[in-house]
Amino acid sequence: MRRRLWHFHGGLHLEGHKDLSMHEPVAAAPLPARIVLPLAQHIGAPAEPEVKVGEKVRKGQRIARATEYVSAPIHASTSGTVVAIEEQPVPHPSGLSAPCIVIEADGQDEWIERQPVADYENLDPSALRNVIREAGIVGLGGAGFPSFIKLNPGPDKVVDLLILNGAECEPYITCDAMLMQEHPRRIIDGLLIMRHALRAKRCIIAIEDNKKVAHTVLVNALQEHEAEFIEIVQVPTVYPTGGEKQLIKVLTGKEVPSNGLPIDIGMVCHNVATAAAVHDAIAEGTPLIERIVTVTGEALDRPRNLTVRIGTPFSLLLEAGQWRETDTDEVLMGGPMMGFAVPDLDVPVVKTTNCLLARPRSQPHRQPAMPCIRCGQCARVCPAQLLPQQLYWYAHARNFDRIQDYHLFDCIECGCCAYVCPSHIPLVQYYRFAKTEIWAQERQKQKADRARQRHEWHLERLERRKREEEERRRRKKELLKKSKAAGGDAAKKAEIEAALARVKAKKASRQAARANTENLTDAQKQAIAAVEARRQRLQKGGDSGDSQ
Ligand code: SF4
Ligand code: SF4
């Protein structure tokens, strides 16, 4: 029976330009002489280097560790020598630089010893998540959120539905379509591993109905598995069906709550390329060191898909696509709706680089922005059911409190509003600016909160020390008082003893005075001895008389 599908609000039917890059199979991109690996290629805290300049590294070796829970490690994408750990330009609309590890390739491409997981079904889900975490896998279809976190629903959550997103709705981009066509088993095996980690009840692989080859290939590959809990569903080709919330709506009719996550309604959504990366990590022990990148656009003579090492410079890929540099207006990272122009073409491919789009000068230039005429077209196409003109108004006025009342953070930056705006206002740029400002203010506030808390702790410590000091003084005083009291008794006792001693001495001296046998003359001594002899004789005589 055909599954019932729903519609999300708004959206656009766009020209796909997908054929441009799908004429030939995915090929390996050339090995660059220098690999530049930014430490922040994901949402969350940047990784921390574990290697030193001058150190030799092998392909697949972890060279930077995750520092916090929301973070991902970085691995060397070829063997060589670390020649620098320094700020380098990274893919960003502002052309900013960020800390990177730079490896000079030795051309050997020598692997570390990889350790696949023999029997993942006997592995505890948390141990499985840890392997995925250590492999540095992040969402390959979006902003690069560490995948192991999305594979951890939490102790009280039941995952009813795991969705693999193969919608790839943005024009020009075909890396997921090519992956599904060429590696369906990696995707299905990755899905089974993810299902085991999540203990998900059911799974859907969603593909837009303009990707007929990918659909057929996946259906055939699925027949080799006895996996009746997996369904492959074709969804209408409407931009942005590939948005997580929009895809959930199309497949289930359910809405993810504002500021909420799919897990809040028992669902988890991953990209098909992420599933393939999970397969590689578990079945082969291969960390995330390469990905497929669509190199396309009318300014290339050979647009195509390439398997690219993370850290490869954009310029090398444009050369591989036979780029007509002089005919190029701008190069975007990503597609025409959500991508951004890259000012420096030597920036490296990162984990979230899905497409390089070289636009020719012949394409119409953007018109200058005019004032908003309040036509409401932007609201009609917004798939998040927002009021884009209000968001624009408050972003323009830098009213960052009010803009959040209009659910700025539900905006998926799909660009539908800007696409239809008759005043050619670069609306998404305003929303990105407002989000960046709010995050910066939030960070500032957190910093101030932490400083205030530290100050309060300091004051509390001082107060506690003061209290302790006072208590110490009080105790000392009390002790002194007690000891003084105790000291009085002892004096009295000593006084009595001294008095007794004096009495005793006096008595002895009196006795001695009474005996007075010292310093006698010989005559006195003889007289005393005669008296004593007489006394003894009398005593003897008396004794004899008594006994008769
Ligand atoms: S489409 Fe443009 S002009 Fe019309 S309301 Fe929206 S922002 Fe204003
Ligand atoms: S960019 Fe944001 S506001 Fe504009 S249509 Fe998309 S979701 Fe709506």
C-alpha cells in the first residue's frame, strides 16, 4: 500500500540543474601536496591538537581530540609531516581565519592500523556511539552536528522512527544522489547500525521523486536484507523538502515543536552520507577523512562529483572540474539557495562541504535591494511558517529581543523568502547577522554571568573568612578566660601547700630545738650519758620487779 504523504507550508519548485554533474561516476580527487585541517569543522567546541610541528602522521591517525561533549576529533586525511599549527583561511563568508593543522603530504598515503568492529549487534549502544564519536563523524548534510549525540536519545526517550534523509533538494547538488546510486549497501548497513544504537522501531529512507536511479538501486539493495522495518519512500520534489522538520511533516504529518527537536516527537533524522560514514567507521574502522563533493556550475567544463580528502584546497577541485577562471563570477560553498560566496579559493574542504558551485559571469547579477513593499510574498513561501518581513524589520532595527518573539531560530535559512522578494532584499543575510549577534550577546552574557558568579563567590569567601576569624577570636578569648579561672585555683592550691610546708618546717624546727643535742660540750655529753645510763638501769630494775 502506498504511504500517505503530507505537505509542508510554502516551499518552491526550483530548476534542479542536477544533470550537470551526474554524467560520470564519482572519481577520486587528486592528492594535494598540502592538507589544511581546521580544528572547528563541526558545531561545538574546537578540537585540540595532539601532534607537534615536525611530527610524522599516518592516514587516519587522530591528530586533534574532542575537548567537550559537543565536539569532534580530527584525523589526518593522508600521511605526511605536520608543518604548521596556525591560523589559516577557512571556508566562511567573511573570509576569516581559524586554527588549523597543516600536513605536508608524503605521497605514500600510508594508513594507520584500522580496527573494525566485528559484531556491532553484540556491542552496547553506548560503546557503539563511542566508536562513532572517535571516528569524528558529524552530520554531512547540514551544519555538522556531532552524530553520536543524535544517536543518543537519552534514557527516557523511545525512537519510533529513524529517517534517512536522501532528499537533497537544493539545486545543483548531487553528492548524495551519486552516493545512493553507487553505494546503496553502505547506506543501508549504516542505517542498520544507527537503528541498533537508537533501538529505533521503524526506519524510512526518503528520496525525492526526481532521483529515480537512486531509488531503484536502493530498493534492489534493500531486497538483499530481511529488513521489513525499513521503508524507502519517494517524496515530492519541492524545495526545501530536505529540511529536517519539512521532511518529517511530509512523511508523518507531524510538526516538530517550535525550538524543539525531532526526538521530542519520537523521531531522529540523519543524512544518507552520515549513514555511509557510520558504516565505514564500524565495518572498516575508517574515520571521517573524506567525503563526496559536487564540483559544478556553468563556469566548469567538467562538472562532476569527486571523493575528496578533508583538507583539500578548493582550487584543486575547481581545476579537476576544468574551471574557466576568467569566466567565473563567484564560487559558492553549497548550493545557490543556502550556500555562500567564498572569497579565498585556497580554503580547504571541511566535513560539511557538500558542493562547490562556480557561477559564470553570464548569469544575471543580483539586483540592488529596494525598500520592503509589504507584499507578503515571503510569508507565503516560508516553510517554517514565519513572517520573514517582520524578521527583516527587527534584524534591520537590531531589535534582537523582538526578533526572537517572531521565532528567528526556527528559520532554517532556506532562502525561499529572498528568492521571491520583489525588492531583492538579501533577507537571509539579515537573519544570519541577527543570529550571530544574539549568539555573541548570549556568549557575552554567559561570560558576564560567570564573572559575576566568580565575584559573588569571592565575596562569599571573604565573608566566610571574616566569620571564621571572628569565631577563632571568640574561642581564643573564651579559652583565655577559662585558663585564667583555672590559673586562680592553682595559685590558691599552691598557697595552701606553701602554708602547710611552712607549718611543717616550723614544727620540725621546734622539735629540733626541744632535743637540743647539737653543739654540746664533752662534760654536758658525759652528764647526759650518765643520766641516760641511770634511766636505763632504773628501767631495767623496774622491769625485773614487775616480772617477779
Ligand atoms: S517579499 Fe520582500 S518586499 Fe515583500 S514583504 Fe517580504 S520582504 Fe517585503
Ligand atoms: S529563510 Fe527563514 S524566513 Fe526565509 S523562508 Fe526560509 S525559513 Fe522562512
